[in-house]
Amino acid sequence: MMEKCASEVSGLQEIMSLFGGTVVESVIEIHYCDEKGGCIPFPGIPGSGLPPTDYFDVRQGFHICTTLAAFLRLHNPAVDEALIAT
């Protein structure tokens, strides 16, 4: 049973490497937002006045800890943003 699971995971990684992780993640992101009834990705839509409701780490690069910390702080004022970012 474990062999089957391992081959399925490696197969997924092969697909992601063929199509690029960003492409696969973008499809998942679109599906997630459709199922949820809409998304406002962090950092939000400038000028909309609406707070971002969703965090997607795909395009954050080296700043992933900083942007995730900022998103968490936005929705949880007691969170120590600097501690999470480091």
C-alpha cells in the first residue's frame, strides 16, 4: 500500500515539474476560489477597501515568511509579526 502512495506522490511531482509548479498551483487556486465563492488574495485589491481573505504562497519567493507574517497579523492583531517573519 505504501508503495502505491509513494508512486502517486512521485507522479504528482513529475507532473508539476513538467508543467511548472506555478501553473499547477494557479489551477488549484482558481478551483479553490470558485468553490469558496470568491477570493481576495493577499495583499488585497488596491482601492477596493476590502481586506484580503486568502493567502497563496506560490509567488512569494524568498519573502514567504514576511508576507505570511503580515497576513496573519492582519487577521490576528495579537500575533508577533516579527517573530513569525524570522
